[in-house]
Amino acid sequence: MAQPQLSVRSAKARDLAHRLAARENRTIAEVVERALEMYAVGGKTQSPAPDFFTRLVEENPIEEDFDWDTFLAEQRKPHKGIDL
């Protein structure tokens, strides 16, 4: 029985699929399936940047009276420069 086929008009996509299939020792269909599965899952796990930062701040509250200037001053180290 004939396998369903996917036609790709992009030469770049076709060449990339061929290279990945050869490198991974898989069929082109397997490479495309895995890529599409990862793409489908990736969209669900990532959130827009504003939502991410809002959630980050809610999960890790910052002390209101934290002295950033002192903290940064303590972390600063002079650069020795380049060795000539």
C-alpha cells in the first residue's frame, strides 16, 4: 500500500530534511514527524514575554527595600586589562 506523501515546495526545507535524515540515520518522514511534534508541543509550553515576567515576579517577589546600588557595588571587580 502506498504511503501518504507530503509535498514541500521549499528547496531549503527539502535540503534540510534530507541532511537531517542522513545525519540521524532516519527517514525523511521520521524527521518531519518529530519536528512537527516538537513544534506542536513547543507552542503550548511557552508563554508571551509579559505573561512570563508577571509570573516570574509573582513567584519570586523582590524585597521592596532591597538596596541594589550596594549589591552591585559589592559585585563589581575592576578589570585587569589585557596582557601585553
